Amino acid sequence: MKAAAVRVGSVVAFGVLPVVVAICMFVVAHPGSLAVDFHHELYPEAQLVLDGENPFPPEGADLSGGRNFIWPPLAAVLVGPLTALPLEAADWAIAFLGIACALASLWVVGVRDWRVYGAFALWPQMIGELRVSHLTPLLCLLIALAWRYRDVRFAPGLAIGLGGAIKFFLWPLGVWLVAIGRAHEALVAAVVAGASLLLILPFTSLSAYLETLVDLGRTFDHLSYSPFGLLVQSGAPDWLARTATLLLGASLLVLCWRRASLALAVAAALVLSPIVWIDYFALAAVPLAVVRPRLSPIWLVPLVTWGLTSDAETVAGAVRVLAAFAVVLAAAALWEQNGRATRPATRSSARAGTASRDAPDPRPAA
């Protein structure tokens, strides 16, 4: 009876409940607030880009309205095919594509326990992503592909480069590539991300676009789920909050370099990003899935962030998010190290003399 109860409980908690929550979200969100950022920003920007019109705001424009055409052009090009659909149909399409990319990212790194998919689907970061559609699931998939094919020439560099071209804050993943002995792939990633900036030139100058991004960061960084946002909302002056955030980010990069840790690279990206909405933390699922491909209590930690909005409106909410994902990413980084320390050297890593810097086994002992 106990075993049967556990099985039924698992089916309800990780099979039925995620579906019910997703359906309720779609019912509540539609119409009007499904894929809202895609609806109001990325879709119209993609239309303008494909029509050859300048979508970017002029220098000095007021960005505080929250609906700005500032997405990198590559993101607009990638969603370009969806502009062939009516806007509301495109909203549904990008939401379902997000679900597919998120689940595919777990499959790519070796997750075969169906309960993990259910647990991830219950993360508020995943449900919140469907409400805004920031392309975070696509970034999850690109990071997963970079890890899975880290030994294939050009594959990880291309994946991280595309991710960085869509969201520039992923640049610390280049440090991870160098740390695992893939410096040439880090160069490929830099070239791909840098080349994507050329798509800006038909519309505006690079300096004007980068200045707009800086202005955007200054406009919304105090509302971010980041150490900077937390410190500013707690009353700290901007200079102190920024200094503390930069020091923490630099420390994470050093640890990422020394430990060749994917989890610490993701943590550094989240800490150093000028803007961090709640859905960005879905990226933590990839390094966690690498070291914990079967369900364990750590997969349930992000559930404590339920009930929060996309931006950090309160100090208490920011603390909940940062504490939850500090636990998740720290645990993933620790398990990376433990898995690496207990795994025998592979033939290729032994020849290269870099066994201690290779990536962890995707299925360590639970």
C-alpha cells in the first residue's frame, strides 16, 4: 500500500499537477497576457527588421515604459517566421515552442526520469516564461547542446555564440569553455556573438545601440532579481551595490575557471547581468540536470519562489529567489566537483593530461 501510494502521489504531483497548472496559466493569461513581451516587443520588432525598417529607439529615448524594441537583431530574425502568423496565433506558437525547448534541454543532457520534467514544469520560472516569452527556454537548450557536444569541434562554440547573440549576459559561458580546455570554442563563440552585432548596422550604429542597452540596464536594474537589485532596494547606495555585485561576479568567474564549473558560469551570468527577470533562473535547470538527472529534493527548492512577479517588487521576494537559486547552483557546483573527483580518467583526457578539468559524468550516483 505504501509503494502504491508513492507511485500514485508521484503521478499526481509530477504528471497531473504540471498539466493542470499549465492549463490554468493559459486560461488566465489568454487573452491579453500570454507571451506578453513577445507580443508587444519581439514580434513587432521582428516585423520591422524583416521590412528593413529601423526598430530601435533613438538615443536619449525614455525606456521606462517597459515596451522597447531593443532585442538583438538575431533574436528578431530567429522569430521572423512567426510573423507569418496572426499575432495571437504567434503568441501561442512561441509559448509552445518555449515548452518544447525547455523539455528538450533536459533530454539533451541525459534526463530520462519523467518526474524531473514534471518538477521543472512546476518551477515558477517556467510558468512565468510562458507569460512573458523572453526566449529563456531557447537559451536553456543552447547551453544543454554546448555541454552535450562539448567535445565536438565548433558545436559548443556555435551554441554559446548563438546564445550570447540572443542574450548578451551569457558571456561568462565563454569562461567555462576556456576552463574545460575548449579555448578555440570560446573564440568561436565570441566571433559568432560579435558577428551578430553586424546586423545592427543597417539600422543604427553600434555605439548608439550599446548606449541604449546601458540606458535600459540603468532603467530597470533596481527591479532585477540580482544582488544589485536586492542591495538597492534594501537602501544601499548605487555605488556600493554595484561594487559588491561586481566583486561577487568576479569571484564566481574565478571559481568557474578554477573548477571548470558550468553551474558557476551560469551563476556568474545571472549575477553580472544588468537586468535579471525571474524567468532567467530557469537556466539553472541545465547544470542541475547534468549532475542530478533523477528526481531529488533539490529539484523542489525553486518552488519556494511561487507567487512572485516577473520583476523584484519587494526585498523579501528578491531574497527568496536569490537564496533558492544560490542553493540550487551551489549544490550543482559541488556535485560537479564530487563527480569529477570520483570518476576515472577517460582515455582522451588522460592523453591530454586534463582529466581533472573535464566535464562531469551526466549520471553520477544519486
